[in-house]
Amino acid sequence: TIAVGIALALYFGPWDRWGWDKRPWKQMAAVLPGVVILIVAWGINIQSLLMGAAFYAWLAAAERQPRLSYIGVLLADWAILRIFVTYELREPLWFVMVLSASLLYVAQIDPGLQHQRDREKRHWLRSLATALVCLTGFYQSEVGIAGVAPVFAGLLALALEFGFIVAGLLLRIRAFLYIGTVTFILQVLWQLWRFVSDYSLMLWALGILLGLILIWAAATFEARRAQVNTLMQQWASQLNQWE
């Protein structure tokens, strides 16, 4: 924290008025907190890590260099991991959520990924981050979360997947919509299968219901094929314009 205060003094010092070049002092201001954090890394506390993260986030905005904020992201992730250790949160889901949030941040602000030609790179990076969270949530719903009832672990996974679907629709981001929808359907089908395996009579009822739904869907599609085709083409065209 003291290093951050000194760095701010170096950054805002009136070096021009004193006849000195201000660039070396700004560079020193940018380096100083990071060096001090590395020196005291073994015993640094969470508050100092968050202070350093806030400083580098501010410096990235002040200098208009988004990649400087990656240092802040690393420090914030470090602080969050320390919190996990403090509260003995050892499930993979928590660590994957931190990693995925960092990847999504990179996809959103990295200057090398903002051009239109980099659209697919952004898509695949978002898809990777989303898949990590959703698939780990799927796994966690099976093995459970310490201190949480098994049913709530499954509901948490469903909430995460549904949240990505909603985010994909609201933000018009294909990766969230695709991955969230696929994993949500898989999660629901898996829970239904587990339920049916415990109550075999439900298998027949679900089979009959599914058959009726498929017959109705096929009849509706045949009767309104032109409208459905037009609607699908419009939907596909809109999706191509999404992130």
C-alpha cells in the first residue's frame, strides 16, 4: 500500500515544471508496486493484493494501455485464491470460475482481439471459458460441493448454464448461447435419466409424452414448412451478426 502511494506521487509529480523528463518517473511508478509485491509475496495480505490490483486497473485506464490491467487481474485472482484457501473452498468449480472470468476479460478488452477479422478468435476464447465453467459445474453437480446439499449443487450448475443462455441472448454473444444451451440440455437430460432410473414407471410416461411431442412437432413443421424455413434463415442470419 505504501508502494502504491509512492507510485502515485511519482506519477503526478511536477517533473516538467522542474525541467525533468516525466517519462522515466511514470515508468518507475508503473514498476514499483509490482516489484514490492514480488519482494513481499510470501507474507502479503489480501488487502494489499487488492490495492495493487486497483492501482494497475487505474494505471491501465490513465495510460490507455488495456494490457496493463492484466497485472491487476492477476493480483485480483491471487487475492481471490487466497480467500478460497482461507475458507477452505477446494472444489474445482471455484478455481475454474476465476480462470474463466479472466479469459472472458481478455477476450473483451485485449487490443489484439478487437478487430473484425479477430471475431472468430474472440468467439473461441469465449467458448473455451464458458465450456470450462459449464462442464466443471456439470461435474460438480455429480460429486457435490462440501457443506452444500447435493440438490443445491445440481441447481447451481443449472443456474450457471441458464445464466449463460440469458447473457448470450441479452449481449448477443454466440459462445454464451451455444455452450450454455448445450450444457443446460445435457444437465436436464442427465437429471431426468437419473430420476427415471430410480422410478422406472416414469420411463414409459416420458416415452409416451416425448413421442406425442415429436409427432406434433413433425406435423406442425410439415404444415408450416415455408414459414419455419424462413424463420430459421432469419435466425441464422441474425446469429451471424452476433459476437
